[in-house]
Amino acid sequence: MSAFSHAILYTLLLGASVITGLFSYEGRTSLNTQGLEALEIVEAYAESSPLEEVEIAVEREEYRTDEIAVELILENGEKMKMGLEEYVAGVLLAEMPSWYSEEALKAAAVAVRTYTVYKLEASGHICTRPSHCQAFYTFEDACNLWGEKSAREVYEKMLSATKSTEGEILLYDGAPILAVYHASSYLYTRPSSEVFGGDRAYLVSVSVPFEDEGATRVQEKRISKQALQSALEASGEVEAVWDESRCVGLRVGDKTFASSDIRSLFGLSSASFEVSADGEDYVFKTYGYGHGVGLSQSGAGILAERGWSYFEILFHYYKNTKLAILKNNE
Ligand SMILES: [Zn+2]
């Protein structure tokens, strides 16, 4: 397949997966199937197109900036200086499952590097708190956790994914993107407006590969009726609100709360949930793990297993973006 026809086909297939998101569905079961169909089309394409041919279709622009040095703020308040690439490998070590295949780790490396450049340009701040910035392990941290032999194997995988994407970041409209990522989503990712406020054209809701319940990380959390009613200052019938593609809220009597706010307030694993009453409690059954915006680490792992290249994975989760290479200002 030529690079040109590849680019056309790729555009058509991306179009196909977007269109399925716009159909109206009667229920989530049919939605699930539709989302899967779109992915199967792309999957069939990926099998027919060797990676070498795909590489040709992706251009990498240059992104010029002053040399980036990371001054990482540790939990104890101390600072640690290192180069950008060393930092990216350390974040992968802390954030990514080591058994994921190379293309998923490369996609994560580009996301981590992009997020870091965005943060440093926006605020100059980067720390090791996962809830605020990104988790980070040094090689010594990994040795203490897993033993030196395992740590060395895992670190080499992460270094390799970092090295093979060295300096690569994602741009939207000529600037590095807020490349947020999360552990696992259910059916669809979330637009940034739902979680962080503000629309971003590259952080929209996209379909995720279907995962069985185990991989989706289904969890249950009980919250007493009294605690829920007093926290929300509302009472009455409680039910989860789903639109065609995802859980968007919790209705309590005549009030409705955004599902992402409910996740934060009650420490739920995910903002995708069903809720049922059981005695004096409500039982929240959650699907997925994390805020649900941007790249799904678990989804990237599945797509990589299906033969997707790292930039196909990136362009799926971060719409309308371009790959670029960091170049130092002279
Ligand atoms: Zn931070």
C-alpha cells in the first residue's frame, strides 16, 4: 500500500470510528457492539498494513524550545535534577505495566514527554504526586520494590521505549498538548470539559477497545445512604445517569450531579458507575480506573496487541494532533 492511499484509508477509518459515536442508541449493549465494529474495521486494516509502510505516512515537524532540564519535586520536598529522557523513562517505570508490548510503551513515552513539556512550559512545576503530576521511580526505587534482576529487565524495556521515541511530542495548533492519561476506561473516554473544565479539541470522547470485566477493573464501593444524602444535601431516589456513550451523572431526587464530581467526592475508582440500594447503603459498581480523559493505558495495551503502531494509538486518543521532534534553540 502506498503512503498516500494509506493516509486516505486511515482518515476514512478514523472517520468511521467518529461516526459510530454520533449514532443514537437504544441501550448500552448495542452501543458496545457498534463501538466494537468500528475498532474491528481498524483492526482489519492494521493487520493488512505492515508497520514499515505506516511509518512513511507520518510526518514529524520540529518544535523549537530551550533545552529542557527537569527539576523534580519529591514527596519530601527535596529537588532532583535530570534530563528529560531520563525523567520519561522513570515515569514509565512507575506508571506503566511492564508486560505491555513495545508500541503501547512507546505511545505512553510520547504522552509522558508531551505532558511534561506542557507542564514545564505552563508552570515550571513537576512533582512525583500521581494525583497532581506523574509518579516517578528511580532505578533504585524499582530495585527496592521488585529486586534488582526484575527491576533491570523492566527498566531496560522502559528505556528502550523512551529511546525509540526520543524527543517526540504531540502538538495541537503548533503547541504541546495537555497529554493526560489514565489507567482504564469503559466504552468511551471523557472529554476534558467534563473533568478539568474547558474544551480542548484534542481531548474529546473516543471509543476504547472492548475489554472484558476483568480488564475493565470493575469495583464496588459502599456508601451509606446517610453519608451520601448529607454530602450532597439531597434525598430521594438515587440513580446513575447515562447518555448514549457514558455515565454522566448521579440523580438524587430532583437534583443531578456530574459523575466526575461524584467520583472525586466519594473517592470512586471511576466516574463510570451503576448504583443500587442495599439496606442502609448505596452500592456503586464502577467500570474503569482514573479520570477517563486522554490515553487509556489499558486501551493502548490492547490496541498494541492488535497490531496498532504507537502513533496510531496516540492519534486515536488525542484527536487532531501531530507528532513533532523537540529541537533546541541555537
Ligand atoms: Zn505536581
